[in-house]
Amino acid sequence: MDRKKIDLRDHLDASRVVDLTATTKDEALVQLVEAAATAPAVQDGEGLLGAVREREAKLSTGIGLGIAVPHARIAGVSEFVVVVGRHPAGLEFGSIDGRPVHIVVLIAGPQEAKTAYLELLAQLSKRLKLEEVRTEVTGDASAEQVVDLLVGP
């Protein structure tokens, strides 16, 4: 998987754009992993949740600008699955800028796919740096529109 260029559109589906109802970071992680576990590529939802929690315990994935990107690569995931969570009110996530998180993007992938993970993260970061994209994602955009916004032109 690490040898060919990876395209975010192949791993982000409108059915995995979630309006989060969580009131805590952990509740949000559970909601995101539950959405990821609906993908055939995720054979171990519990293992994925454990790996994501373990990663968050080491260092928050709240990267600033109201964004968090929790992630894990485990054997129980056969190909990348991306889930986007929206939380208009914002969640405390331990972000580096101390601000609440409104967009949480979970990236679940195969254990050996480090290069592909970094490519997906770069594609997402490029789009999420744009204020207008963040505003539309957290606004009233449909799930399909969110996918288009994040995938870009």
C-alpha cells in the first residue's frame, strides 16, 4: 500500500461524516471509532479504539485551529478509513493552542502503512488550513459537501 499514491477520496465516504454529540474527548473517540467500524476494512473496532486512546494518552492530537486528528495504524485494519466528526460547540481536546476542537478527523490504517498515512495527513492538513473550509465543514454543509470540501479540487 505504501508504494502507490494515496487519494483521500478513496478513504473518506459521506456515510462517515458524523455530527458529534459527545461532551468529552473520549466520547468523541468512541463515536468516531464506531463510525469507522462500519467499514469492511476495519475488522477490530475494539482494538482500534484502544490504539487511538493509547495514542491520545501519549500526546493530544489537537493540532490547533479547532482541529484534532486522532489516528492509529493496527493489524485489524486492512486499508485506510477516514471519519470526520463535527462539533459546532467545540470539545476540550488538550489542543496545543488550548482552544476547543470543532473538527475531529480520525484516520485508521494498516499497521505497515506509514508513508500512506503521512500522505493522507498532508492532504487533509492542506485543506483544513483554509479558514473557509473549516467554516463550511462546521456549518450546515451536507456530508457529501464535507467530503468535497476536504478532498478539494
